[in-house]
Amino acid sequence: MNQKILYRVIYGDTDQMGVMYHANYFRLFEIGRNEYFRLRGVLYRDLEKKGIFLPVKEAWCDYISGARYDDVLEITCGIQKSTRSSLLFGYRILRGDELMALGTTRHAFVDKAGRVIRLSHEEYSAMTEEGLS
Amino acid sequence: MNQKILYRVIYGDTDQMGVMYHANYFRLFEIGRNEYFRLRGVLYRDLEKKGIFLPVKEAWCDYISGARYDDVLEITCGIQKSTRSSLLFGYRILRGDELMALGTTRHAFVDKAGRVIRLSHEEYSAMTEEGLS
Amino acid sequence: MNQKILYRVIYGDTDQMGVMYHANYFRLFEIGRNEYFRLRGVLYRDLEKKGIFLPVKEAWCDYISGARYDDVLEITCGIQKSTRSSLLFGYRILRGDELMALGTTRHAFVDKAGRVIRLSHEEYSAMTEEGLS
Amino acid sequence: MNQKILYRVIYGDTDQMGVMYHANYFRLFEIGRNEYFRLRGVLYRDLEKKGIFLPVKEAWCDYISGARYDDVLEITCGIQKSTRSSLLFGYRILRGDELMALGTTRHAFVDKAGRVIRLSHEEYSAMTEEGLS
């Protein structure tokens, strides 16, 4: 199951080509990811309080059509692959029916010192469980 | 004595009006401020290690002419006013001889918990001393 | 009459002090300004199509309390002063009842070449009219 | 032949994990790309004046070690693959001898309307020629 969220492009997102600056799509991906967790009742800030961090280890974006100022974009986010020590998120950015961009981010679960950790079975399930009653 | 440093505007700084997005001038001010300290042998990161933080309490910018992609800007930064618990920095952004923007930021010295602190006389002098031997 | 809009702080807004980087508050102000116009049926992108631009000439922010990751902020925006060639917007950023920041931005109406223009009475009223039926 | 350029991380680049926010590495890549062109006597802004644009069609970054505030990073940029209608740039971000990040961006040459164009042989050579006398 995927999470959808809307974002309206501001002037500060655009560049002089009149479209959203490419690096800013990764901010949209982050918004999608935050909501993905929230929908499952997992707040990323709570993970951090427990000493679990989820830094981005790899990021990729395929730009299909340039989003413009004041466009309302729909951010779709879901997990493509997961283990107890890593997550791969997939994203789609749409404007109405038009696909604007596709992307992925790969994350590792690490402790405060940056060492890779394995989640408990319970923590892992809470984040990745598809069955949301 | 003031510190001068150069910055070249990138695409990511611009907006669809073809000039640097107004919020990004405050990034330039930060660059100037960092160099101000460095010139005096005070590294802001060392201050943080000692538990001294210098958050921005107020920021102001007057935009005179819009900086464009690939412009080389000169950032001038100096202290306009200082006490043992606060600093007021002044900035000028120039493109050659042309004044592009003026600004100020006001800062408080705080500890990790955010409480205002007073620097020791020695710490204060190191940051604000004009005579750089 | 003022416009209220909500914004949730993302990781990309924060800095290593654990609060929203000061320059990013000006992005929030822009969001508020966009919604101010939208509420009055004036889309800023339509203004641009008519050759009317509204660059920021001056910006100011007073930081009262640092917004944190995942905070939901309320952006309030209203016009403090207006003429047919300039607008002064005022902003408040709140987290629940707590005032986080105050600010203003001053804008000029200019044409594509950057020359200051005066709005027609009709255009001016549409933007600043308080009576929204 | 590759182009090297230095960049000092500012506070505004970091996030609350205390490292450079992942999206900002793509700003560094842009800095490298600009300098790549400059070294060959090709200014990207001149290309735009001739009606040639080079939007990012795909971007990828592998994060190896997190860059910190005040770190001086070295940006290396070179062309990995090129045709008369596209370029693939490769980047490495180093801190001293330590590899911090690797990445690529793929670009298409397009006209103002966004249609893919083919460079003349002369234009193409100027951009990609390795022999810089």
C-alpha cells in the first residue's frame, strides 16, 4: 500500500529554466517517506529518540517532465525492498495523471555512531507491514 | 577590519525570475560570517565543541540588484555591534563595484540548552578584536 | 483578514543545531504569500503572464523559538501596507499557540525589465481587498 | 581530464544528523559541472544565450561518508559518456583522501521548447575535447 501526499511548488523550488531545480525532488521524496512512516504510526523522530537513524545511502531520480511554479504535485511512496538493516523506497511524482519523476532512495538503519544495526522483528514489522487495518 | 570572500552563483541558487532567490542571500551571509571567524583564528565548530552556540535571532536583507547565474559575488562581513552575549554582523554583497544587497544578522551566545551566556573576556576579544597580528 | 496555512518541517529544513535553518523561514513566508493571493482569486503566476512581477526588495525575520523536525507550523500572512507600486507583507509562524517567528517582506511591482510600475485601480483592489465575500 | 574544485560545507548544508543533507550533494555536482565547462572555455550561460539548454534527466548519488560542517570537499567532475544530444557526467566528492560520495547526472541538449537537439560537431567538440592546449 502506498501513501499519497500533495505538495505545491514554490518560487524557491524553481530555477531560471522555470522548472523545479532537480535537487529539490529529493526533498519531495523525503516528504513522502515521512508520511509513509506516519501512516504506519511510526514517527521518524521517535526512531531517533530510540537511537535508530536511517540515513540515505543512495539516491536516484529520473526526471520525466519539469514541474513548474504553483503546480500541485502528488507524491507516492512505497517500500520496494526491505531487510532488518536496510530499506529501499520507491517514489513517483505526478501532476494530475502526468508522471513527472520517478526515484528511489536506499537507507541503512544505523546507531548514533553510524554503525549498521538490525531492527528487532517487531520494529521491522511496524515499519513495513502492508496490512493497515 | 572586514573579510572579503568570493561566491559564484549556481543554477540551484536562482529562481524562475532569473535571479538569486531572496532566501539564498542569507546563505551568503553565513559564508561571510564563517570566514570572519576563521580570519581571527576562531573556528565556529570549535566554539560548538566548547558548548557555545551562536544562533541567528534576527536577519534582515535589503535587495538592491538581482544576482544572476554565474555571477561572481564578493561577500563583505564585519561586526557592527557586540557585547559579551550578542553579536550584530553587517554584510554587503557586491558584483564588481555594484552593490547587490546589504544585510544584518543578530546573534546570541547560548549554551546547548539555548540559554543566553556571556563569553569570557578572552573569548570575546578573540572574536571581535580588530588588531589581527 | 489573514490567511493561515500549515507546513510540516522536514529534515532538509533543519541544520545541525537541530532546528530549522534560519534562511528557510523565508520559504515559509513565500508559502503564506502565495496563499494570500490565492484566497483573493489572484494567482501570482497569472500576474507574471500579464507581465507583472513582484520581487522581494527587503526581508526581515525575528526568530523567537527554533522550529524542529516534524513540527507542524502555522503560517499567517497579511498585508501591512500597500500602494499601487509596492506591498509590505507581515508574517507570523506559530507552533500551536507558541510564536516561533515574525517577519516582513517588502515588494515592488515591476515589469519584465525590472522597472517599477503602478497597478491599475482594479488590479490593486483585487490583491488588497479585505472584503472577501 | 578532470576538473577539481573546492567547496566548504556551511551550516545551511547540514541537517540535524550533523551531516550534509543528501539533496545538497547535487548542488556540489552542479558546481563541478559548471567548472568543467569553464575549463574548456564553454560558459553554460553562453549556451543558454544560443538557445541550448542542458537539463538534468537523471541523477544518482552513492553516499559513502557524511560530510560535516566546515569540511573542505574536493569536487571532481568528468564526462563518462557523450553523444551530440546527451552527456553523462561522473562526480567524486573527496575530503582529503577519503571518498565521501560518488554520483552521475545524465543530461539532454534541448532547445527552449524542450525538444532534444543535436549539437554541431564544433559545439560538441568544444565541450568534450580532452586535449586542452
